[in-house]
Amino acid sequence: MNYWHALLLAIVEGLTEFLPVSSTGHMIIVANLLGIGQLPFTETYITSIQFGAILSVVVLYWRRFLQSFDFYVKLAVAFLPFGLLGFLLKDVIAELLKSVTVVASSLVVGGIVLLFVDKWFSESRKQVTTPSTLQALKIGLFQCLALVPGVSRSAATIVGGLAQGFDRRSAADFSFLLAVPTMFVITAYEMYKTYKVNAPVAGDLKVLAFGNVVAFIVALLAVKSFVNFVSKFGFRAFGFYRIIVGVTILVMIALGINLQLI
């Protein structure tokens, strides 16, 4: 992987990490189009640069992280289902990550859901600063859906928040905050696996650092824009986008264009 590949993937990550379109799914597709999907370092890079994106949340929402200890308890409760299920199914997830067909299918299904989610949760919305423990657990259960590549973590948790009666902004805010412990643990685990099997060379570490910086800057610009957009217009546009991308990829595969990871 060269710096040009790293730049493109980091921009994709920064733009899509907090949009309900699946950042991992997009990076898998882009990596295959660039011809680097089969490289062992690519999987580590795709997972690890998500940490750079979530640092933008820490910067933008730093006051929220200075709340009471109860706030961290709610984040821990929301993360727990994802953490446990992800650990138990890690080998299955690793195999699913190799399938562009799974990613594309998930994009389509998730897109259909987003077309109707505004109607499903159009009433009884309320502004919420911190969810209750039970609400946090339910949102955490929704986040487990994102273990399937192509199912957006932000979309799953935002829908989980809407299902608890949150307004769009509150649901998006908690989704972003929950991304911090979730992506920190994932990144730490991926780096541990990499070092255990084959420690990255100095060049790889430089590429990772570069990618995280780019993802951080791009995500910093994207987060607030997304919150403002979704507060005004809802999720239908993202639903159409997911369907178009997913169907396009499935058609390409049906035509014999090989986008699969080797």
C-alpha cells in the first residue's frame, strides 16, 4: 500500500464513518477497486484508521466527556453487547469482511430501511442528553447489527436511538459518542493481532499515522455537516445512496467483474 492508496481510503473513512452508509463497506469496495484488497496490511489499515475518525468526536464533543461518571457507565453498557458478540464471532466476521457481495447486499437492505425509518419514528421524538441504562443497552443491541460488513454502525445505533423516542440530533449525538469506546477497542485489538503475527515495519506505521491524520481532519468536517443535514432532511437520501451503490456492485459482480477479496 502506498501513500496514494492510504490517502484515498482515509478520505473515504473520514467521510463515511459517521454517515449511515457503512464506512467499512465503502473502504472494502475501494480497496478492491484499487487492487490492494488482498494485501494483509489492508485489513489492518481499514480497521485502524477508524480511530483517527473517532478522535474528531472527542474534539467536537469534549464537553460531553466531562460529564458525570454515570455518562461513562451508559457508554460501557451500550458497548458491552457489541464487544461480547464481536469477540465470540470474530472468526466469522473476518470471513465476511472478505466478501464484497455481503457488503453490497447489506448496503441495499440497509438502504431500504433508511427509506422508511423517518416514517416509522416520526412521532414522540424528544431531545435526550444521556439515555437511561436500559435505553443504552437497547442501542447497544442495535449496534450488534453492524458486525455484518456493510451494515453501518452509525445507522444501526441512530435507528436504535430513534426507537427509544430520541429526536434525530440526539440519536446521532449518542451514536457518535458510542463510536469512541467501540472503535478504540476494535483498533487496539487489530493492532494487537498485527503485532502478534507480524509486527508492522516502520513504513507501515508511517502509513497508519498518515491515514489517521487524514481521517481525523475529514471526519472533523463531516460530522457537524451530517448532524445538521439529518436534523433537517432525515435519512431518505442516504437510503437511496446505499441502494444505488449496493445494486451497482451486485450488477458488476453478476457481469463477472471480480471485486472479491482474494
